[in-house]
Amino acid sequence: MLDQTFSVTFWGVRGGYPKPGPTTIKFGGNTTCLEIRAGPHLIIVDAGTGIIGLGEKLVAQHLATGKPIVAMILFTHTHHDHTHGFPFFTPAYLGSSVLHIFGPKLLHQGLEEVLASAMLPPLYPVRLDEMSSMRVIRNVSENEIITCDAAGGSPQARNVYHEREAHGQGQVKVRIMRSYAHPQGIFIYRIELGGKKLVVATDVEGYAGGDKRLIKFAQGADLLIHDAEYTAEEYLNGSPPKQGWGHSTWEMAVEAAQAAGAKKLALVHHSVHHDDTFMEGMERQAQARFPAAIVAREGLTLDVKA
Ligand SMILES: [Zn+2]
Ligand SMILES: [Zn+2]
């Protein structure tokens, strides 16, 4: 019997920096991290501070079952709010853990180099190469597709032109779109399993008339997770205006979901300046335009298939 689990749990939904405290209790203060369960595979997107709680849960499960932690980590990019939880991801310190880490090469620096540079004394006591886990860190490009087979084997990255060599029932496929709508660029990921599609598009700014490449990439997505850091008022008339900062308004996210024919939309990368009351209001406004929209909150799990 094939494992057809396909779900996403939000461990961090905040952008910029962590914002704990009484004003963010409902939606959460941790920065970006998603736990995706696709068949037997665990796929983690980004390592903001949300990954710390996820790591603690994985270690508790490991101690209870004795099973090693095996995960794929996909980085959208390496800005602090997407990487600063990684040094505190406890599974990386266990010798039995296996981490397959993929992400973009930006500004002539490889992903491994960037992660290592954030873990150097005097900024941090343990170097990346001193973590006990087995790590395979690989830069990928949008010409590549990452596949994982139904039996739970290691992920393989190959050129999309050789995609036909990657087949098999229950296979998970990860496709990449390089977006330039954020400083230094980012990766948008499309994860596919059993004909269902989950698209993660955080840290993207909408374009006039919509981001046509993204709309095509996310066409028919069962769930689109999209940046919605600003309101239109903040974007256009904020002090200073936020145009060109690499983030979207919730209206841009709704327009992208509608144009792509997405079945559900989850808004993420919440501004540190928006408290719970504000976010609830934003959710009502977004739902008036797109009923299947939700504002993602920490701890929420969505079934991609539903
Ligand atoms: Zn960010
Ligand atoms: Zn960023």
C-alpha cells in the first residue's frame, strides 16, 4: 500500500525577524519553516527559527522509536529569516541523522559556504563541519528536478531533460523556479505527489499584471503558499513605501492564486508590525476575495489532497 500522505505544517510564518510575545500568540512569532510530509518523505522548507521546534519534535520521535531522522531541506534563499534557526536544529547534531540539503547558489557563494559562514566563531561556537549528522549539501538550478522514490530512498537531482528516467508510482518530484522578484533572487518550489501540487512562493514581489512565470509554474496548484507581507497601503504609501523590497501584498497573493487557478491559498511571511487582530482582519478581507484563502499560523497543518 503506497503512502499517499501529502500535508504541510507551518512551524514559522513570520518574515524579517522573530516576533514572540502577547501580540503574536495566535499566528506565531517564529520565522519561516514548513514541514511537508510527502509519502514516506520529510521535506523541510527553510530554516527560520520555526525549525527549532520541529527539530525538538523530530528528536523526541527518534528517541521514542529509535528510527534515524532522514530529511530533505530545501532553502528558498539564505537571508537570515530563512537560515538563522539552522544552527539550533538539534537533529543535525545526531550522528544517525541524514540531511539532504538543496538550495540556490547566490552571489557566487555556494549554499554550504553560506551556511558555514553563519556558524563561525566568534559568532557561533560550533562549525558546520563539526555537526555530527551526515549532510549532503548541493546547489541546484531551475534546470534540475529533485525526485524521491516511494520506497523512501535518497533524493536525486537530475537535469529536467532526463526527467523521463525518473519515474515510478508514488514518486515525489520537486521542481524549481528561479524568481528575481526578491533581492539576490530566490527559489520557488513545486512539490508533486500523486497528481497533487504544492507550490511554495515566499519572498516574492508581485508584478503589475501578475507574475506570469509564477502563474504558469503554479497553474492548477492544490495549495499555493504565497508571500503576503504588506497591505496595498503599506506597499504604496508606507513610510517609506515598500515597493521593490521583494515582498507582496495580500491582494497580489490572491491575484496570483486566482490567475493560477489554485484550489487553496495560504498567506505567509507576515510582517513583524502586524499583530493578531490585524492578521484576523487581513484574513477576512482575503477570504472575501478568495474564499479558499487562509492566513497561515504556527502549528496549522493543511492536507494538500483535501
Ligand atoms: Zn524572508
Ligand atoms: Zn529574503
